[in-house]
Amino acid sequence: MKRIFKFIEKYYFIIILLSVAVSLVFPNSFQWVLSNYGGVNILNLLLSMVLFTMGTTLKVEDFTNVFKKPKEISVGIATQYIAMPLIALALAKIFSLNEALTVGLILVGTVPGGTASDVITFLSKGDVALSVSLTAVSTVIAPIITPLITLVLIGNQIHFNPVDMFLSIIEIVIIPIMIGLILNSKFPDFCERLKDYLPALSAIVICLIVAGVIGANKQAILTSSSIIILVIMMQYFLAMMIGFGVGYLAGMDRKQIITVAIELAFQNSGLSTGLAKAHFPNLAQATVPGALYSVWQNFAGSILAYLFRRWV
């Protein structure tokens, strides 16, 4: 069983591409991902599972590292929540994206870093402790920062309730992470054994979310794919470049520079998809950028990890 989970973890980028292919050929196969069952939103439940698995890998020390590496943490978090939203807004305007795709792209920019960044940092021989700390801190402050920045960037054009978004992030992100964190503090040996299985489980869940969103928006993706895919790729690589530049200017070493660049480029795209569906229900295409970004960041990240290993 462990071998199967390790296989899934290792070849995640191939599995996510297969999920996309299946969802385009059989778009209704993953329709259940975006549905409600017994009053429970399946998409939000799946996202909570991913964040719970993240919580079981965290310790209180991951948050106290803020005081051990104040410069690296502050630079990484500040760049995360300043550069990424501005990149998204600029690209949306340059390429004249429609209202729905603009919302989706900005949400990709305003959500915290994704858990996949920790895995890619490890594969890249980066500073894993710094990566975990950046992901943890950016996620914990997301309930306030994400709705606030989203409101500033699109609140005048598109109505949404930032308080409801705040509550959604608390429900989807913070509560599952806290449960996982408590479980890890009370039963560390058990959580340590879970580490062999949780990355693959998270990978499967993300694949389901991506397949569900792409299947539901198949026609919209096929008609606007060339533009939005180009924008997503540019958003990713601009984030990488800014991460390298900021890390270098801040006087970080190579491992830390790689880590900040990865953390900046790897967004919690699943969360952006969930927020788009929950708070912009009249803009169906708003879920598309998050789904496509998830596919691209994992595919490109796997390739870049190989190159980074040779550089460090």
C-alpha cells in the first residue's frame, strides 16, 4: 500500500494531466465534486481535507520560526501578498480578460501559498523549514489578507461580501489546520506514520478538484484556452522571477532564494477555486484560472525542481 502512495506522490504531475484529459473527454464524470450532498459542499470538504493533512505536518515551532528568521519570513510574506495580486491585476488588464476570468486570476494572486511548495522545495534542495514557515504563516493570516486585498482590487467593480469570504477561509482553512496541528501535538508518532500517505492523498484530492472544475467549464476553457493558459504561465514565471530577484536583493543564500521563488509561484489554487465558486456564483468562469494554475504549477514545478537541484 505504501508503495502505491509513494508512486502517486512521485508521479503527481502525470496523474493531474491524466485527470484533466479525462475531465475534458468525459466532463460529467467529476460533476459530483462541485455538488452538495446532505447540505455539505463537496468542494469545500475536499479542500478542508487537504488543509487538515497540512496541519498534521505542522508544529508550533513552524510558527515561532517567524522570530528565528524574521527577515526571510517578512520578505517572503510581504512579496507574496503584494506582488502576486498586482501581477494578476496587471495581466488581467493587459490581456483584457472578461470579468469572470479577472476575478479568478486575482483570487489566484490573493490566496496564500500552496502546500505543494513544501514538496517542490524539498525536491529542489531548498530551505524546507523556511518553506513550511512561509506556507503556515501566509495561510494563518489569509482570512484577513485575502478578502481585504480582493476587495481593494475588484470590490468597486464586482460586488461580494468580504466578511463572508473571511468566514469561508476560517471554515475551510484555519479550522482543519488547527485540528491537524492539535492531532500532531497529541499524537506525534501517529502523525509521523501518516506522512507516508498524506502527500499522495492531498494529490488525489487536488486532482479531483481540478477535474471537477475543468469538466464543468469544458466549453469555456476550449473557447478561451489559448489566452488564459498563456496568462497563467506568465503569472507563474513572473512570480518565480520576482521571487529570485527579491531573495537576491535581500541577501539570502541560494537555498533561501529558491525557496522564496517557489513559495511565491505556488499558490493555494484549490482555495482560489473554492472561493470563486462560493462567492462569485454568477461568474462560472471564475473557477477556471485556479484549476488551470493548479495543473501548470505542478507540471512546471516538477521540471524546475530538477534544474534547481543542479544549481544548489
